[in-house]
Amino acid sequence: MQEIVVAHSPDADDAFMFYGITSGAVKSRFVFRELLADIETLNKLAVAGARLDFTALSAGALGFTDRYYVLRVGASMGDGYGPIVVARGGERPKLVAVPGRYTTATLLLRLAMPDVKTVEVPFDRIFDVVISGVVDAGVVIHEGQITYDRFGLRKLVDLGEWWHRETGLPTPLGVDVVRKDLGPETARELEELLSLSIKYAEAHPDEAMSYAAKFSRGLPLDDVAKFVRMYVNEYTRDMGRRGEEALRELLARAKRAGLVEMAEVELL
């Protein structure tokens, strides 16, 4: 049996998508070795050439590596919503905390607000540096998108809203990819397994959501379900023409702005 290193972030939406695989409900000829790491760590590993056979990746990281096929299944896209720039006050920020160089959140901020200075902070510490006044604002991802107001913070910009106004397209935040050197047939097999995994989770929502809740950093179950529904949607099942267009448009704009090294992606 072929061993595959499968990697994703320890977050509710990814956990939900991969539940069918990680629970063993979806059978295959592969032996999966699972790696859980925050998305920027996965981005850095992928860009550096580490052995991530089948992994979640920020769309922005595709501008720095051409080693992967992009799957049409498993995308995290928001239609009119996305990462949020938050602050204590309403002034236009000068220094903004971002969750990593290769994250799509950082790329969107640099496209939307090219004049701001950024500093990289682990995604789960961004609230801390904003609340303490160390930075003027921060870009929040994951569950922070629905909890920021509980910490007394206010929304300055929803980068997904900004992107939709600019392009009319969904916000292509994350994708799942497979190493090209595994070959297109293996990549298609893995894509089908992920599709089956998502279908299994959606057919068994209670158990899949309970599993996903373990990765939500204490978020109440209702909020877990809300967050999962935000990013496990029609584009997750198949990104379709609009999803592909959004991904290509993001990278094309970023390349023109000098923010990424390459703009071409290869979808299965």
C-alpha cells in the first residue's frame, strides 16, 4: 500500500472535510500519515520543498511553488466574506499584524491596503497584539472572523467584501493540493477520496461536527457549525468556473503588484 503524507490545519473546517478519511470511513489503497499544523507552517513547508504529498495550502502560497496540482475539491472560499481587519478604534492603521507571509489573508491585505506596514504574528496571537496596542490593527482568520467583537474589537475591513466589490468573485482563501511528482492519476484518486470524505461528513453531520469541534479552540458548538458552513460550501464540493477564475485572478493581480513570484496554477 502506498504511504501518503496528508496534511491540514487543526481547524474546524479542515477537520470536517477530512473527517471521512481520518475516521477510516472512506477506504482506499493508501496508508495515510497525518500531519496537523497551522496553515502558515504548511505553506512554508510546501514552498521549501518538504514532503507534503497531499496538503491544504493557502491560495497565496501557490504564487511561490509550482510543485503541486490544485484539486477542484476541498477549496475554502467565501462569497462576499473573508479575513477581517480588526482594531480597537476606527482610525486607518499604519502597522497591521498578519498571520504569515504566504497566507491569502496577508496577500489580500497588501492588495487592498498597499500603503500599510505589516508584521507577521501567529494567527492565534493577533487578538493579543491588537488588544494590547502593540499594533494598530490585525488580520484575523479562522474562528476569529466570527468572534472578534466579543473581544471589544471592531471591523475595519472585511477583505472578502473588498475582493467581491473589486472582482465580483468569491474569495479564494485555501485549496487542497497534491504533489505533481506523484502523477496525475494518483492526484485524481486523492481528489476523489477527499470528495467522498466531504460527502461522508455532510451525510453524518452530528459526528463530523463533534469531531470538528475538537479543533475549534473552545468555540461553542453553534459557532463551530456556523464557521464550518461558511467555508465548507459549494466551492468546497467543486470550485467550478467561478472558483477557478477567482484563484487565477488573485494570483494575476498579485503578480502584477509584485507580491508573488508566479501566477500560473495547474488544476486537475
